[in-house]
Amino acid sequence: MVTAVLLAAVAGSIVYCILTIVAARDYLATKPVATVVEPISVLKPLHGAEDQLERNLRSFFTQRYPAFEILFAVRYADDPAAAVVAKLQAEYPGVPTRLIVTGEPPYPNAKVYSLDLMKSAAQHELLVMSDSDIRVTPDMLWTTVAEFDDPRVGVTTCPYRAVPGLGIWSKLEALGMNTQFLGGVLVARMLEGMKFALGPTIAARKSVLDEMGGFDRLKDYLAEDFVMGKFAAELGHRVLLSSYVIEHHIGSQDFASNIEHRLRWARSTRCSRPAGYIGELFTMPLPLALLLWLWSPQLWLVAALAVAVRAFSALACAGWVLDDELTARNWWLLPVQDVLAFAIWIAGFFGNHIAWRGRRYLLQPDGRFSLD
């Protein structure tokens, strides 16, 4: 019985890996070209002086797009991020910018509160909401406006190439993002279309956000990015996985902090989409192949096939789509990352509490959260 279950799981993971390869090719087939210039408001919620914050923010000041503004939000005026913004404002006086001091957020999700205030202050209909740890090239906004040439598009969301800090745990997490996580996004896009969004960078029209109930409807969700795309799709708007790949600089963390962070998102995913979370089992062929080989050594050829297709799918995601040098240099760490991800996935089934920025929260079954 155990052999049959493991064999079925490994077979499913092999099929999944093949789907990621096909999905990667499908994603690469579309590259829109801008035909109009539409003004854009870039919204950047900030919190503290993160690693390489100045370089990340500078990449938005240096956009070659002719019509955009940047709005920043900090909780307190003495936040170290405010000084970084002031320096860049002085360096780029021609870029329209504004810094908003939000005060203590009345929403459980502080990021959503910052976005709400910036949305109200934004001058333009088209919004690009981007985290502080994102870095882009000067043509990013041109790609964004090109994708909104299609009037059916209400939300776009950028895939990302994770760039780690100096620590090994950060490097392992980045490898997982650039191979396993991206593969799941690409397969979902191919099989059922985008019915979710990815947090680091999302573009949306104000009218679409208003139609779904505004940020007030999102304020109680930890994974506000996921439900933003979900609500837009339910309203009949097209959610597009952007052809533009951003850089997501995830910084360095020690082991305990990294596991706490990854477990928080595992539990959040379990609550936001429980069926999808269970299905993540098939995205982990290496641990499954290892278990099958240990339990039934005579099935080593099946296990070897799973390892091979995992390698090929990693190449498709990290190589073809992301052009990721990290995975090319550190491919030998993928088995370590995959085993660690499997352990975190199992742990994610247990517990409904998370820790986030020094506070403890209780997750609800529908993905909402509140202070514990």
C-alpha cells in the first residue's frame, strides 16, 4: 500500500514537471508592445532601511517612461526609509514624488493601509504597486502600459527572479522561488488562467480596485495579493502574468527567521487556497523520489526519472523564463532546498498562528487574519 501511494505521488510529480516545461514555453510566446502612453502612479510602501533599499528605489526613479509619479508611504516620519527617499528626491527633482506618513494602521494588514492612502493621493488611473525590495530596469513601465492596451486586462502581476543575500538560508529560499514556486504559477496560468496575483509587484486600474470594494475589502487578508487577483477575475477582468520579470531582493536571514517567514507563508497559502496547498505535494518530486527509493529500492529507475524531470523543469523556469544565474551556479543545492521545502510544507498543515513584524496574529480559515 505504501509503495502504491508513493509510486502514484512520484508519477504525479513527473507529470507536473512536464507541465511546467510546457507552461514555460507557453509563457515565453507572448511579448506585447506599447502603442500609447498612459500616465502611471507607482505606489511604494516602505518599512525601515532594508538591504540595498536605495538601489531598489533608484531603479524606479530612473524609468525612461515619460509620464509617471512615485508615491511612498512610511508609518512614522523618522522611519530610516524616509531619509533614503529624501536623498533620491533631491537627486531626481524632475520625477514627481510624494512621501505620505500613515501613522498607526487601523487595518490588520499594514501594507494594505499604506496602499489605500497612496491610492487616494495618486493622480493617475493606472497604479503600479511595488514592494521596497524590488529592483527593475528602466523599461519596466513601458511593458506595464503595453499590457494594459488590452481593455480586458484589469490586473497584471510580475513574475520575479529572487536574489538572495549572503546567507545560505536566503540562497535556498531564492532557489525554491525561482524553480518550484514559479513552476506552480506557470502551470496555473496555462491550465486555468490567472485567478490570483503575486505580491511583489502588481499593476491595476483604480476603477477595478473600486469595483472589487477597494482596499477596505482586502485589509483583513494576509495574502492580499492573492485575493486581489481572485476578486478581479471573479468580476470578469483579465488577470495577466506580466511578460516583465522583476528582481526580488530577499535579503539575509538567520535560520530561525527564515523558517518563521517561510512557515508564515505556508500557513497563509493553506488558508487562502486549501486544495491548492494539498496539491503542492506534486511540486516536490525530489523528496518523493527519495522516499520511494528508500522504501522500494527496486523502483530506482522511476525515482531517477523524477530527478531528471525536476532538473529539466528547474532549467525551464530558472533558465528560460528568469535567466537566473543563481540556479545555474548553485544547482547542486536544489536537493537540499527541496527537502527543506517539503518539511515546511508538512509543518504548514499545523497551527493557525503567525508572527509578523513583532506581532502575533491568528489566521482564519478563509485567509483573513487578526491580532491574537
